[in-house]
Amino acid sequence: MSSKQEYSNKILKILAEKPAVPLEAIKENKDSKTGYALNRSIKNLIESGCIEILKSDNRDYLKLTKKGKNKLNSLKLEADGVLVSTHWDGLWRIIILDIPEQRKSEREALRYLLKKANFVCVKNTVWISPFPYENLFTNIKKDLNLGTELMIIVTNKLDEETAKAFKSSF
């Protein structure tokens, strides 16, 4: 991973912790080489729509956008340190997506995250997995204010034929 990408990822993680972070707090105590890389990373994140700058009378703040939250969730799934049990605990995680066309970019981002989390698409808007990612998707649902557009079901009760079909997918 390039150092510019590392800076971008670190900035996203810092911004995820608070509603807004002063710009100078991210830039403080950096040498000229690091400062340049940080400035470029911030500029690229703003241009890509992952963060936005909020101006006040005294200082500028950086804030994570919905697109930035999606990017951060994707990073969590790609991280080497993510430890999700691959041993089936007997529960199925079923996610139902019903996101309208005007929110297509969010829908596509969610589909990407579901694929990264090893969910299998069974019926256009229905995804299933034996892996315990329900907490991640619960947080995504809250972050993106998806209410009933994203439903999460965790169950151990499926009819025999359905269970057999799902097991063959994993």
C-alpha cells in the first residue's frame, strides 16, 4: 500500500471517531515531507467525496461523509486484523436490501461490502452468510440511516431444502 493511501486510511479512521475534527489537529507535528503527503491525502479525500471541510470563524474542520463511511467499512473488511470466525455457529445471517434508485450509489456500495464479507446473493435483494458480520451491517444501517431499506435477520430456523441449498453455497 502506498504511503499516500496509508495517510488517507489513517485520516478516515481518525474522522470516524468524532463528528468533526479540527484540520490543524490532523496536520500538527508533521515534518515537511509528511505534511505534503497529508495535504495531498486530505485534498484527494475531499475531491473523492469521502470527507468534507466545514469552515467556522476560527478554524476549519474535517468531517466524514456517507461515501467516506462506506470506504471505511470497506477498509475494515479488507484489514488483516479482522477476525471473523469461519466456523459456523449454526446461525444464518440474512440481509434484505430494498434501496431506491435515487440512492443507487449507496446500494452499490452495500452490495460491494456484502460480497467482501462473503455473503451470497440468493434472490436479487436477499443475501445470506454463515459468518457473524451482523454487527458491522447493523452499524452501517445506522450510519446510512437505512431504517427498513436494510433488514438484518439472524436465525437458525430454515426448512431442510433451503438450508441444504445455502450450505452448498459455502
